[in-house]
Amino acid sequence: MFAALRAANAGPGALMITTFFSGLETLNNFIWGHFAFVLIAGLGGYFCWKSRFFQIRKWGAIWGSFFRFFVDRNKKKRGIHPMKAFFAGIGGCIGIGNIVGICTAVQIGGPGALFWTWIGALFGMLIQYAEVYLGLRYRVKTQNNNFDGGPMYFLPVAYRGRWVAVVVCFLLCVYGVEIFMFNVMVDSISVNWHIDLGWVVAMLLVATLGVALGGIKRVGELCSGLLPLFIFLYIGMGLWILALHIEKMPGILWQILEGAFTTQAAEGAFAGSSVMLALSMGLSRGAYSGDIGVGYTSVIHSESRTHEFGRQSALTIVGVFLDTFVICTMSIFLVLITGVWKEGMDVSLMVQEALGSYFPYMSFFMPFFLFLLGYSTILAYFVVGVKCAKFLSPKWGPRLYYAYACIALPLFSFVQPEEAFLIMSICGAFLLLFNLVGIFILRKEVEFSL
């Protein structure tokens, strides 16, 4: 795949880079197609059995709890409002991965990849519930009238050693500098608005670092304003297009189901796909989009001021539903129903092309959409990375983390988006392995209640 992204007459340096990323792609597909699948299906299936499908059985109560938190005016001194934690959490969940990253699943794995994304999300709801619950249970009070929690606090209990906290914090620091979404944002703004790429990189870098200094509370306030606006606009436009092609929907649904369990032949620019590739793409892109098993959501929700761990954890089920079953599904339906997934175009343009066939000025509005999503996600990841860096070294950790961000974000703005995505995907895969094994060890400590 990556060899096709560079010219055939590229020099030895470019060939080495291509070989390196091809190797990473093979490793990524192997982890997600074998280990990650077993862990997500096994642990998710166990929690479904243990809780008697809590995410379905208590669906109405979960939304009731969501709205109860929404109107909560209790002002405790320690921690942040539960809904600010929720919006900061889905700020990282609902992002460019829902529009661009998820499209790579279909471009490589075919329509059947969406089915495995749904399966991963159904199991992932309870996995994310469990990691947030454990983060809340093992969180600690801080000197600045707040809480700290997350995998670096509960995984040492599972693995019986502090070493795992160091490894996971390091991986979360790498994961916290969201090079993929930053890449897509600067490219979209630069190309569509005809602004020099260097200036876009500089402006977004300053905007990211400036707001991130306010921590999770400020990010939650920002996301609570940006995300509802995006969801309303995007879903409204998508439903309009689907309504115009409602007669195609049965065929699209059959494509998805058939592609999930059978090898798909090449069609247009689509090179064909095996069942294992569809499964790998669907799970990895869905888990990346919904942050299943990564641990970042646990860090954010641990700052909530509530002591009702079950109710706070249940908010993540709402987040995964909005992320995967609403936004990701809409993106895939749009590229399938308009046929752009077979045209071989850059994944960052697929949804824009689908919407642009029915709505004018998408070259202006799409960068705006991507900015709404990407900016909130980059900020949410970034503040988690800062907390992890501070955990590693209270004095030097944040300074080194900011230095790394100032180098990595501009550097990866000039590579192919697939390559930036691959770095994030592999980092997420290793985080998932550590977290899910640890959650399995502590599985008996997770209680499903509201």
C-alpha cells in the first residue's frame, strides 16, 4: 500500500521509509486481526454475559442518567462536573477518525468492515465502561483539589508492579500527540482555503498549546460547545442524502453483511478484500475512533467530582453509541451510497466528495467540520498526555512532552495521512493489549449498576 504512495524513481532513503512503514502495516494488521480481536471479543463477550447485556438492558436508564447529570447543579469543591468530563471524553472520541479514519476501513477492507466496527463497538461499550470504572475506583486525590486516575493507577494492581504504569504512560504520551488528525486538519485547511501549509501548522500548533494549558476542565467546556453543533449539522446533511437514495439502502446493508463473512472481489479502484482484512480494518479503525481499550477516557472521567462510579462509567456507553453507531455509520453510508469508496481518492476527501455532490461550498465547509472535530480531539488527547508526562516526572515530564509535541506535530504534517494514522494505530494496539489484559485480571472488581 505505502509503496504506491511514492514515486517509482524514489531514492534509497524514500525506499527505506516505504519498507519501514510497510513493515509497520503488517505488524498493525497482525495485532488487530489476531490478538486485539480475541481480546475485544473475549473480554467484551464476558462483560456482556456478566452484566446480562447491560448496555442494551439498561439503555433507557443510561440515557436517564445522562440527562440527570446534565441538569446536576451540585458544586462540590473537588473534581470537575460529570458532563464536562463526558464532553472532554467524547471530544477525543468523536473526531476526524469518524470521517477520515473510518473510511480507510472500507477503502481497504470493503463494506464488510463496517459490520465488524459495529461488533467491536457493542463489546467496546462495556470494555470502556470497565476501564472508566476501574479508573474511578483507584483514583487518588491531588493537592490542587482534583482527582487523578486512569490505567497508570489500576494496572499496577493487576500486574503487581509499577513498571506497567511507566510503559502505559509513555505510550499515552506518544498517543496524546495526535499526529494523524493534525495532519488531516492542516492539509484540508491549506488545500481548500489556499493558505500556505506552514502558516496553518504554526497557527494550529499555537491554538493547541494555548488551550491545552487550561486542562481537562477547559477542554470539556470547549467540546460542550463545538460537538453538538457538528453532530446536528453532519447528521442532518447525511440524513438528507440517505433519504434521497432510500431505495439503495437494502442493497447497501446486504453489501455490508455479505462483505463481513465472504471474500470480496476487486471493484473499481477497490483491490478486493478477505474476511480477515475486513475484520482487522473494522476493529482497528472502530477501536481507534471510539478509543476502545486505550485508557485515555479513563484518565479524563477520573476527574469527575461524582462518587457514583457506575453512573459516570455508563456515560461512556452514550459516547461510544454517538461515536460509532451514529457518526461513523453515517460516514460509511455516505461513501457507500454515493460510490466514492471505489474511486481510489484520498480518504480525507471521500466524505467531502459525497457531501459535495448535494451541498454547495463543501470545499469551504469541510475544513470547518474537520476543524471542529480535530481540534477538540487533539486537545483532549493532549491534556491526557500532559497528565501522563507529569506522572512520569512532575518536573521534567510536561516540559519534554511539550517539546515532543512542537517537533512531532509539524513534522508529521508533511507525510501521507495513512502513515501518521499507522503510528497512532500501532500505539493504540499496544495500549489496548496492556489495558485489556489488566482489565481482565481485575474483571471481578467491575460492577455494572446505575
